[in-house]
Amino acid sequence: MNEILTGQRLAVLRRGTDPRLEWLCAQIARNQFLPVPPPDRVFIGDGDFRAIGAEFLRHFVRYGGLKPTDRVLEIGCGIGRMAVPLTQYLDSSYDGVDIVDDGIRWCTETITPAYPQFRFQCLDVANALYNPNGRFDASKSTLPFPDHGHDFIILTSVITHLRTAETVRYAAEIARVLKPGGRVFLSLFLVDGKAREGIEKKTARPAFIHAPGPEYIADENAPNAAVAYSESFLLSVFAAQGLTPARPILRGHWSGQREAENFQDLLVLEKEGAR
């Protein structure tokens, strides 16, 4: 659901930014030597693999405050769309987990041999859309990492495929493995008053079903395909775990009621305590 960068959007993103970061992102977007999964291995998203990865690296650094020395965990790493550009930025370690074995296999075979500090694991967690036969219940599962071992956690379009009980569990696990003072970067659908207008007027894409919340789905037959949450509810779930917004929410244009450079909403949370 992420979009390819256009010239106009690039110009907006570049205003007042670090030219070194812009140079790096431009190189990543056009570097033909960086790996790209073959079409038959792509099970999520669409668009230009390298350009989208470069766009999000820019978001991680500019909006999320990611530093090269941060120990990164990506939940829902998929086919490495975020991991590949991060190989060109991180000096520290990266752990990626996903519930689709084929994506983890491609990342392990393609990325890890060149970048041994990039490690990938498959979690056999059930999800009606991506892993219907998974052995473990997502609402009770545990991330395979020790307490307080990561500085920066990424979830791009992951909460968008989780139901409420699963989201609550992930919030608790994220808080457990995140270091005090660490940050979480999420792209997701947050329903505030303006976004609710879009759902009611049917300008929202995905076309979420009008409901009282806190959970909104777009397809009753495949509820995990697209999930939005009441903003106040979602923030309260994370706040209960000591995770609160580090910056104002960067609104997306998914509701059809806003102009924005990004499609989904972007949210950065920080864990209470000092690093």
C-alpha cells in the first residue's frame, strides 16, 4: 500500500533535510546492485522495491530519529523491503521477523551472507491472511528476544493486519524488548474525526466499513486484510505499556480527507525512561 516517490513528493521531502541522507536515499533508490526479490517471491505490497525502501529509510531517520548505532528489530520484515536500504545505513545489528516463511528464506539466503549482522527468523504465528495454519496464537505469542535488547522497532503496515487482541499482545511484547528511551516506528490507519468522515463518506481507501470502533475492517470475509483503529484506543493500548508519542502523528491521505505525502499515518512512540 506504499506509493512510489514522485518528483513533487521528493521535492517536499527534501526541504530542510540533511543532504547526506538525501544523497544516500537517492543512491539506494537507483542502485541496481542492491538485491530485489523476484516477482514470484513478492507477497506483500507493490511498486518500486528500492524506491519505497529508500523513502521509508528517510522516514525512519528524519521522523523516527533512527541512528546508525541503533539496534533495530523489524516486526513483519516481509521480503526485506526495509532491510535492504538499512544495510547501507546501520552500523549496528538488525533482526527481522515475519510469519511468512518464504520471505524469511529469501532474506536469509540473499541479505545475511553479505551482511551477517542482519538476521532473520520466521515466527509460526497464525494469521488468517498470511499464515492461516500457524501453530501459535498471535494474541498469546512471545517475541524470541530478551528484554530491553533493541533501540528501534519498526512495524510498517503490520498493525493494519492485526485484530484487537493481537495488537494488545504485540504492544506488550514491543515494550518488553525495547530499551528504555527506545522508539517504535509504525505505519498504520488511525481513525480520528477527519478519518471517520472519510469512512462515512466512502472516500477512504481501503473502504473501511462504518462502525463504532475501536476496530474497523474493510472486508468482513477477510478481516485481517485491512484493519484500522480508533486513534485514542490505539494510543491508550501503547500508553498502558509505557509507550507514548515522541512526535505529532504524521497524517496520511488514506481517508481521502487530507493532503499528505504519505499514504498511511506514521506514528513514532518512545518508551519511558532514559537510554
